[in-house]
Amino acid sequence: MKYSKHILFIVFCFGFQIVMSQSLRKADVEFENKNYMVAAKMYEQVFPKIKDKDEILETAYKIGECYRLINRYNKANTWYKKAVDRRYKENDVQFKYALTLMMAEEYKLADKMLKQYMNTRPSEELKEMAKLKMKSCSFALKSTDSARFTARNLQEINTRANDFAPTTVKEKIVFTSSRYTRDSVTYRITGDGFENLYETRFDRETELFTKADLLNGAINSDINNGTLVFDPKRNIGYFMQCNGLSGKDKNCNIYVSEFNEQDNIWIRPEIFQHNSKEYSSGHPALSPDGNTLYFVSNNPEGLGGTDIWVCSRSDDNASWSKPENLGEPINTFLDEMFPYMFDNSALYFSSNGHIGYGGLDIYLAERNDSVFNEPENMQKPFNSSADDFGIVFVNGRSGLFSSNKIGGVGQDDLYYFAARGVHISAAGRVTNNETGKAVENTLVILTDHTGISDTVTTDEDGKYQFNLLKQEMGYYMVSVKDDYLNPQKRTFSTNGINQDIILSSANGYDLDFALTRIEKGKEYNIKNIYYDLDKYFLRPESVTELDNVINILNNNPEICIQINSHTDVRAPDNYNVVLSNNRAKSVVDYLVSKEIDTARLSWQGWGETKLAIPNAQTEEEHQANRRTTFTIVNYEQLHLGEKAVFHQQTVERVEKQQAQKRGVEEPTINGVYFRLQIAAAHKPCNTKIFAKIKDAFPETETYCSRYPDSFYKYTVGYFLFLDQAEAMKSKIDALGYNSFIVAYKNGQRITINEALKEIKN
């Protein structure tokens, strides 16, 4: 019996080995056929069952190769590491591992791998490549983010597939996508659909791009189509099409299609004059006049990899000249791709053959007559450690580009960039004029010169702040509290401000308010009212202070006041009464001369009957008794009790509006963690956006916060590890969202790669 069991076990193991070997052979076939996504999945399924050490290393290396070749660099990095850690002998594994480490911003470790690779005595070409990548590691470690531009993921149109190579066609944005449609067939090399051209528009009301639609007409075939450039003067599009219109060719070429703007239809394309069945051409770009065409080709006569070539014509009817290689300093022995011209002053393109961050970077080469200068790396936010390419300008200050940086909605994603606006805020404090204490729940209203207003309330410290003020704009500001006199408005301007600033008293902007409380029967002192001895005519220096009284009356049109004049005791009583009465009337006469309604004014001379300091001895004490004041005489008619109720209701409404603008703020949590961003909008937070998530995952946290770029960003969940966030992303996207992963450290957003390095450390 025992012998029979032993035989069965041997047969089982032998059969298992046969099945495993067959699975590996099938995966190898897919790998050789360049069906890398299919091969990677097959290798991963069988990998845990492999016992032989050499096969383990070989399979780990091949999985890394699969993911590298389809630009899944994060996954490739994981599998190369398995091979390197187990001392896989393939002589280029350290170099390829270094490339994926650079994509993960692990520049120090990448440099170490490259130095180890140099000890393997590679070929001269590979040695030069390794030296270039070592220089790139040094460049990346010293590089800093650009403060001039911001970039955001266009998650409203990106999908889990590849979305890239944007271009402008009239008022639309056209881009390439491998997203699935109802008729999509899986492209076995990438595991996505075949690439086609889509169009979208910018909605100025929402400040977002609209849902993407396939281009109408015959421009999209059943195979791969993309990277369009449009000639608006001739209504002609040049684009790259692979495998020919029949789908049987093995290379890519440029095709030309006419655009019927009236019917919004693209006419059946024809192959471009300069084409070949021996090598590929694509990524067309045009000069502004449409008479110079730049394109990319792996023509063997080039400098290596793919190069940028150029041809020209004199007019519409002329043939295109024979293409010429742009040569150095543009082209290198590696790959140059996705050329673009916004104007004639410079050429933009992507390359992995110049010093950069890791994968493809976007470069700018200024034009000097017919010669291009040494290319400049455009740095962050245009470039990252991943592949960054396909830039296009909408105007001189904004545009789009593509990147497969980690954490996006899909693989290649579209990003919108814009010149970074200056962050201008206005802040101040509201206090009681007499006590100096904070006055909370004051309404502060800010109005710009176009008439657009915003309102905030003061906190318990009397502080307020307005954010996101516009440049080159004039503003005025008032404060309102139910039982206080409204002070004079504050005016200021943001003209000439070109750096981040908080406009406040600390920076020379007096935006503080000192409020005077309304009290029944209270005499409010009017300082610095002077008369000549025994005279009742106002002296010139008294006018300035009375102008403040005029401002109070104008800013508080409901109040009626009585002007009170008092004397000291150093004259007969009757004389002082007459003198003070005349002095009070002179103040009223001045106020009336400044168009204050007489119905709101009265006066009273009190002589020496209401001394501020009885038994005054010094001249200062006598001066304190010689004072002018005003009293609010219609206190009961102001209905302050009713106003207090209305004011509180207004405060609550404003605070609710402000809370809606802020949304449910993301809490500040210490440490590194991840969330999913599911949407971004310029309009205040709308909790309905979370509805499907709340139904499916009721325990999951949801937040909506306003960011300095003025977008309200909707985020979901709290994950300590990237794979947790990726797993939740799949579930949320299945509900119809286009989410992407964002990373935080101590409540502040950081890049995914920065977060992974923090976790690793």
C-alpha cells in the first residue's frame, strides 16, 4: 500500500513538472511574438511553482523584460530586482534594472547598478549609454521643481488605457487613445485596445474637458492610428498609421487626411509621399506655415534608434523635399520622438538620449536661423522619472503633454499645464475700538472692481482671510457687525504683484478694522476738535477728524446723532453754555455742508455741566473737559435685537457656504499614506459625486478640499501601502470613475515615488 502511494506521488510530481514546463514554453512563445502583456501574466501564474533556480531567475528576468517593454516600469523594477538579488548572470540585467530604478527615482541605487554594470565590460555603445545614464542620475539628484508652471492629470478624459499625444484641431483637442470601445479588439502586445484618434473640447463654464469622442470619418482604421498634426490653413491632418490600411504591413507610415469642417468628417487617408516598407515613420509635426514637416523614423541611415527628420516644400502644389536627418545636437544614438513646433523660434521633442530624469523627457531646442541650439531639459513638472512626451501649447502659457508617471488614471495619461498663477491673499483682524479685544462673527465683504464679491466671517481671534485674489485687480473691503458701527471701507490693489504674498499689516497693507460698539446714551468722543480762544469757528485741523464722522454717517445711514460740545470751568456758566452751543452748531453746519441730511443731526451745548474730570487742575485736565462728542439719539429705532438675529443667520449661511467651498477637508495625518482622487472641479463641492462610492463602500472615507490652483479635489480612502490603493482603484473604477492615486506625507501631497522612498526608508 505504501509502495503504491509512493508511485502515485512520483507520477503526480512528474505530471506537474510537465504541465509547468508546457506553461513556460507557452509563455516563451508569447514573449518571442512580442505579446508582452499576455506573456507577463502567464509567467506570473507559473512563477510560484518553479523549483529550479536557473528557471526562477530566467523567468523573473523575462517578466521584468515584459513590463519594461510595455512601459510598466514599476512592475519591471520589482522583477528585475528578484533577478539581480539572486545573482542572475544575464550580462545586461544590471543595466536594465538601473533604467527601471531611475524610473522609480532611485537614482543613487541606479548609479550603483550602472557602475557595477561597467565592470562587466560592455560594448562601447552600451558603455556610452551607461555613462549617459550616470550623468542623468547626477542631474536628477540636483534638479528642483519649476515654480513657473503647474500640471494636473486630466482625469475627466483619461482612462486605464493609454491616452497620449495631444494636438490642436481648430478649437478642439485631438489625442491618441487605446481605450476600449464597443468594437475594440485586444492588442496582444499591450493588453489594451488598438490606438485611435479621439477629440474633446474645453468647457469654459466648468473649466474641464468634455467627454472624448472618436473622430468622425475614415481617419481611424481597425489597427493602430495616432499622433496627428493639423494644418489649419489647408484643413489637412498628417498622422501615424501602423500596419497599413489593410492591417498586413509590418511597419508604420505617415498618412494624410483632409478634414471637412462643415460636416466634421475626415476623408479617407492616403499614404504620405515619403514612405517605406523597410522602416517606420511617424509622429509628424508642422511648422506654423505648414511648409516644413518634422517626423520620426528608424531609418537605418539615422544616428541610431529613432531620429527626427525634416522635409519642406515651397507652396501647396510643390512636392515635399527629400527628408534630411536633423543630426546633432537634436538626434542621438538613442531615441528622439514626438517633435512639435509652437512657433518658429524653437523645436520641442522627447528623447532618452540626452541627460534627463530616466525615461523619455521633453526638451526645448531654440532655433538660431536654420540651426538648432543645444537642447534644454524642460525639467519638472513637464518631466519626471517616467516617460514624458507629446507636448502641445494651447496658447503661450498653457497646453497639454503626456506621461506614464506612476499613480495616474491609466498608463500614458494626458496632463494639462499652465503658467503658475501668483497666490495672493488678503488678511486682517477685527477688534473693538475701545477695548482692543477680538470681535468674532464679523462679516467681512470683499468686492473687486468688476463687482464680484466674496464674504467671510472672523474667527474667535477676530481674524479673517481671503484667498485666491486676482492679479492686476482693484478691491475694496467692508466689515459688518450687528451691534457695531460700520467703519470706513478699505481699498487696495494687486497691481504689480508678481509673487506669492498675504496682504496684511505685516506687509504694509492696513486691512484691520477697529469697530465701535453701539451703546444707548453713550457719548463718543470726537478727538482733535480745536477752536481759537473764546471762538466757535472750526480750525482747519479739526476738519480731518470731522471727515471721519462723515464717513461714519455715510457708512451707517440708519443712525441719527446729536453733536455735544463741552467746556471747562474757567468762565461764567452762562457764557460757557452759549459758547458750547455755538461750537456744537458749527460742527453740524460743517456736516450739512458735506451733504449730511439735517434730519439726522441735532446739537446741544452743555457748557461745564458734564465735566469729564471734576476739579481739573492741569491744562491737560482742562483740555479733557473741553471736548466734542456725538450721541446716537435713535437707539430704540435701530432694532438691534432683530438685527442680531438676522446677523447670526447671515453668519451661519456664510459659514455654510465657506464650508461647502472647502468641502470636507482632508485631515492632517502624520506619516506617509495614499488616497484616490476621483474628480476635480472648479465649482464648490458636491457630495453627489461620492454617491456610488458611498453605496458600494459605506465605511470608506471621502473628502473634498479646495487647493491653491482653485480646484475642488475629491479624494477617497486612506491606505498605508500602494498595492492597497491600487486594489481599491480597480474597484472604484469599476463603478465608472477615472481615479488616480495621490500620496501624502503629514497631510501634504508628495509624489508617488517620494512616498515609496519614504516607506522603503
